[in-house]
Amino acid sequence: MHHVACKRWFDNCAKEMKLELKETNDGSHTLFIPELNEHYHSHHGAIQEAMHVFIENGMIPLLDSKKELRILEVGWGTGLNCLLTLINSLDALIYYTGIEAFPIAYELYESLNYEKQLNMKIPGLYNRIVDAPWEKESWITSNFLLKKNNCDIQTWSSNEVFDLIYYDAFGPRAQEEMWHKDLLDKVIKHLKSNGSFVTYCAKGQLKRDLKSIGCIVETLPGPPGKREMTRAIRI
């Protein structure tokens, strides 16, 4: 779909998205948007991809030197990255901010099998994340504070700066406007010096733009089914 048509579709129809539940190759669920031919996660494995990109190459390296992290997620989606951050944050104090323009229906959250697939020691954490009210801070556990924002990144305004940014918007084919240099510049300005920006996307233009706005850019091995991913460090 042409990006102008795609943006119009999101603007006019996204709150009534017809989403289909799909099982990915690692057994975990994702959601599929037929109108865009777009999945929320890799069909090779939703949990597998999120763990590789955002946890193993985003959060875990920072926990070696920090016991407190402020994390921003652009594209909160199903809340999978948030859940994985919670259960892999060890004893660190996490302040987690999620931005999602079009939250999915509550019934879809209930259908997702993340807790079962993760065989979680403490059941019910995903429900706590989903049930947390939008626009308010909520302690999910004693060391994990969540604030979900129902807005788009273009209009979001905050003075907060973060140690880590998960950039998990739909890909450039589906949402080209999310990958424009001006928007990336706005996002990176919310990153602390030496903070990390991680995304599954490895487009050459993305890496050039990140370098031009003051980042050291690393091309890392991607999750299964994808050759590369990107991590950027703000200078």
C-alpha cells in the first residue's frame, strides 16, 4: 500500500482495525492486519524476535552498569516488549513509558498466549500490564512503574529523557512516516547521552539518518528470519 494511502487508512480506520490472531513459528501469538498485510511481530517468532531485539540487545547490556532504567517504547502494541522487560529486569528499578496511538480491543489481549508460552513463575503479570489504566502511572510490581500513553509519537510531548528507547513501529513499507528523519530526531532528543535506541529495522536510510542526528550506529545480527537489526547510541 502506498504510504499516503496507508497513513489515510490509519487516520480514518485504525480504531476499527480488523485484527486476526496468528500463531508464529515459536508458538507465540501475534496479530495480523489484513488491510495492510502487516503483522505486529515477526512470523518467525513473536517472543523470539522481541527478546533478541529489545531485551538481549537493548536492556540487558545496560543492566551491567545500571540498576535503574527509564525506557520509552514507541509502538506499545500488544504489550509483549513491556512484559518481557518486566520479567527480565532482575532487581533493577524500571520506569516504563509506552506510546500507542491505537490500542487493541481488550478481548484480543485476553486471547494472546504470552504467559503460557513463557511459562511464567508469577502468573497474572500480563493481565496487570493490560489492566493498567491509560494516561496514569501504575506500579505493576514493586520495581516496575508503567505509564501507557494513548497518543501518537508525533503529538506526544514530554520533558523526560530515557536510557533506552524501543522503536517498534510498523515497518517503513506500512508506516513510512514513522521513519522520517524529522521524527527520528524528535525521538532521539528524548535519549540520554550514551543512551540506546534499538529497532528491528536495518534499512540503510534509517542508519544514515541516525548518524546525521548525532548517533553512533551499530548493525547487529537480526533475530531468526532477519539478517540484521539496528542499535544506535546517542553521542
